[in-house]
Amino acid sequence: MASLLTDRALLWLGALLYLAGFLVGLIGLTRRHSPAGLRTMLNILLIGGWGFQWLGLYQRGLAGRGCPLGNTFEIVQFVAWSAMLVYFFVGSTFRVSLLGLFTAGYAATLALVSLLIPQWDLVRGQKLFGNNPWIEAHAALAVFSYGVFGLLTLTSLMQLLQNWSLKNKRLNGLFWFLPSVVQLEQINYRLVLLGVTLLSISLSVGAAWWVRNIESVHLPKLMVTVGVWLAYLIVLLLRWRGRLVSVRFAWVCLILFGLALLSLGPVNADRHGYQPVILTPR
Amino acid sequence: MASHPAILFQLGASHHTASLAVREKLALDAARASALASRLGQIAEVGEFALVNTCNRVELYGVASSNAAFPALHAALSAVTGCTTAELDSVVILRQNEAAIGHLFAVAAGLDSQILGETEILGQVKQAYEAALAQHWTGPVLNRVFQKTFQAAKHIRTNTGIGAGQISIATVAVDLAGRIFGELAQTKILVVGAGDIGLKTVQAFQSRGATAITVASRTLAKAEEAAAHAGGWALSLADLPAAIAEADIIASSTSSPDFILTRELIEAGIKQRPARPLFLIDLALPRDVDPATAELANVFLYNLDDLAEIAEENLAQREAEVAKCQAILADRTAALWPQVAHSLNAPHAS
């Protein structure tokens, strides 16, 4: 039995539970008043999915003797896992309706896509962090901040939908359940603040080691990483000054996350001490 | 000698059967309600009773040992309200046993209300029952029926869309404000024009916790009068630009033939508070708010037609839920009736 629960099997279970959660949430959307207990079922599925994903990543971490960020597959899984973790805090603190459904859909998509593209998991870096826990923390925090920005993208999307719904007087269906404009504004502001803080800490830790060995990080990775951080920092400052709000803020967050996701490719391909290992093709 | 089973009854009138004029005559204030209860207590054939008395209905629920109770109930109602027997005969309906249970279920669930699906009636039925319980007017039959009624009404609220969406102009506006601001306690409301519809809208906002109300009118005296009524501040239209910058919600209902809230005025106002949305409610005919303001980011404009259309949509959705609610309540009535019938057969029932 234990041999059946390989890391990928656990990650599959996690992804399927996220998908089930998403489908349960969709059922609730078909009526204005969801049957009692649907929300509880959604949360149980998401917690279960997150737990299996955690176990799967943990197994891979044990095998790789480090944080499971060895290839695109692991990074994407980690981003989905982080987004779900942030949702558990944000969802329970702000009681944002529909965010569970959106997060379930988002996490299920990331997790399933990463599982369905074998090429992402054929090669895995070894000794990525040179046995240095600080570099490992730097990488983990950076990817975790992507999870936060992912959730920010979802709340931005919800804000765009709510804005469209109110402007066009289309208030039923999915729009009926959306949180208020002000609530979404507040959550977006806090999420961008949290994401920038985490990424800043991550880059500070990375920079502290980088100055000791400047050649350890190549220019493309440096530029992309600092570029993403700077872009989110500017968004945060503009939001703070009230210069970038509402729909424009939401659009910028959506576009920026798309670009940030694309940046994962160059960052992942340009690792310090990258020693690729060909895994057995599955 | 064979004993007859007792009868569970509902006897009364509502907006379905009685005109407003008759309902006004039937209406029971505290003194009349007490007088009626006193008379009911003296009818030998009536074992238990409760009085549901709202602006739209006067209904007696009770347990009678025989049909002889009903003329006496009519007489009591006639004596207390001053309605003639003929008047009562034309509006009062008597339902017995299973039909009485079904009716009470429908009333508590808001299916029988003038505003379909409204929730206030459940509280009123609860109050009526608690008053009867406190006075020891109820017994095992009514206690069971009312408890099951509350369970059924709660089930309907939770599992159907009968109470979803608002169906009056003022409450639709409040509902929309909730979608924009969430909690309304912290929102600042500016009412332009001291008309009746604006003030009614303010009342709806106040019922949801809004406290910061400002009334602006062409004449300051009128604004002050309306503000005193609404418990807010007053200002003249000359101070409107500054007030717009402060307001979260603006409800306008003047009789001006031109736009009072122009795009330029609103644009200047929101520039001073860009992060907060602005909800404009145009309750005037001809319109007070320039439709071009709707193009501004973070500004949400709704006029009378928009609000009426939403109210109609919500009502249609509530109506679509009625059949589902009736089926649920019919099942619950059928499940409860054998238990009640058993109690009615027991010696204590009458």
C-alpha cells in the first residue's frame, strides 16, 4: 500500500481533490442558496488536497534532501500549494465568498497541468542550494511569494468581475456571490503588501550571499528576479499613494502575474550549481 | 358516549381577503389584543390559542373541542373590533386541522406575505407564540405546531431562494450598496433633495447600520428639517462639491429639470478620494445625475429604472421558488399532522 503512495500519486490525489472542490463549488453557484454543508464540503476537499500535496512535496523534499524546487514541475506544485495555504488564512480571516472556488480552480489547474506535462519532471536539479539553508530559504520564500501573487491575481480577477457586474447591472449567477468592491480592494492591498514583503526578504537573503560570490548568479536571472520584485514594489507604492486603484490596479496585477509566471522559466534554467539529473521517464 | 376529537383551527383575515379599510378596523393594538384574549379565554370550547397580529393579518390559532367554538370566536372578534358579523363573514377564513398547520407554515415562511419571502413575519409569529406561551394560552398541541413551524420556516430560508434578493426600490439600493461597500456602518450617505423617496431610502440604509447622513437641499431650511427627521446634518446645494468628495453613497431626488450631479462635479469629487468607490442612486424624474458619470472608474450609477428592473427580477426569482417551498411545506405538514391528530384525540386536548 505504502509503495502505491509515491510522491506523484500523492500529488495526483491532491490535484484531484482540488478539482473535486472546484466542482463542488460550481454546483453551489448554480443556485443562489447553496445546500447547507456545501461550503464545509468544499473546505474539507481543499484541506485534504492541500494535505496530500504537502505529503507529496515532502517526499520529494526528503528524496532531494532539500526544498522541493528542483524543476518546473516542483516549482509549479509549490506555487499551487503556497496559494492554497495563503487562501486558508485569507479566506478564514476575511470570509471572502467565492475565493475558495477560485483558488480551487487555480490550484487544480496548476497541479494538473504540471502532472500532465512529463517533460517538466524529467530532469531534476541536485544540490541546488549547496547545502546552504539560507539559499534554500531564499528560494522557498521567493516561490511562496508567487503563491501570494497568484492569490492576488484571483482576487483581482474577482474585482474585475464584480466591477463589470455592477457597471453593467448583471447581478445574478456567479456575480451574486462575489465579495464587495471595498473588501476586494482591501484584500488586494494586503496581498500585494504581503507578496512584496516576502519577496523582499527572499531577495535580501539571496543578495547577502550573492555579494560574496557575484558570479554565482547570472545576469538574466538577476534582471528577471529584480524586475519582478521592482514591478510589484512600484504597484504597491502606487496603490499606497492612491494612484493605482480599482480596475486599473486589478488589470496590472493580472498582467504582472502572467509576466512573473513566464519569468519562472529563465530563473529556473539559470540556477547556481545546477546539476541536472535525468529521472526515469514515467 | 363517543367523544369527538378536538379541532386545530386557524381563523382570521389577511390582506388576501380583507381590504385596507377592513384591515384597519380589524387591527389590534395592545389593549384590543388583550381584550380579545380575555374573551377567547372565556369560550369554554377553546382549549388553547395564540394570536398572530400584524399589519396585514389578524389570525387566531387554537384548539377547539367542537364546532360550537367558531360562532363564539366570530362574536368575540366582532365585539373587540367593532366589525359587523356580515363584514367578518366576508373576510374571515376558517381552516381546520391539516389545513391550519399548512397555513401557519406558509405564513411563517413568508409565502403568504404581501411581500413574498419577507423575513419579518417569522419574527412576528415567534413573538405571538412567545406571548401566548408566557400567558399559558398554549398547550401541548399548539406548542408542538409552533415549534415545528419555526423549524420549517428556517429550513425554507436555508434551502430555498424564497428570501433572496430585494424587491423594493429602497432595499434594492441598500443591497447594491452592500455589494460595493460590504458593511454599511462606516459609509457616508449624502441625500440630495429633501423629498419623501430620498428619505425613505435613507431609512433603509439606517436599518442596515448607516449613521453618517447628510441632507442637501436648495433651501437650507428644508434640508435642516429633513436632516432632523433623518438624524443627520444639513447643507445647501452650494456646498455640494465638498460634500461629494466626502460621500460614499449619494441618493438624489430633487425636482430639478437639469442635472444636479454633473460628470465634472463627480469627477472632481472622486479625485480627492480615488481609492473609495462612489455609489450614485438617481431617484429623480427627470434625472438628477448625468448618465456620463457612469463612465467614470469606481463610480456606480443606478437610476429608478435600473432599481425597478432588479426588484422585478428578484421578485420573479422568488416566485419561481414558491412551488419548491410549497412542496417542502406540504411534506412537513403531512409528516406533522398524524402526531397532532393523535394529540387532538387525547383527553387533555380539549
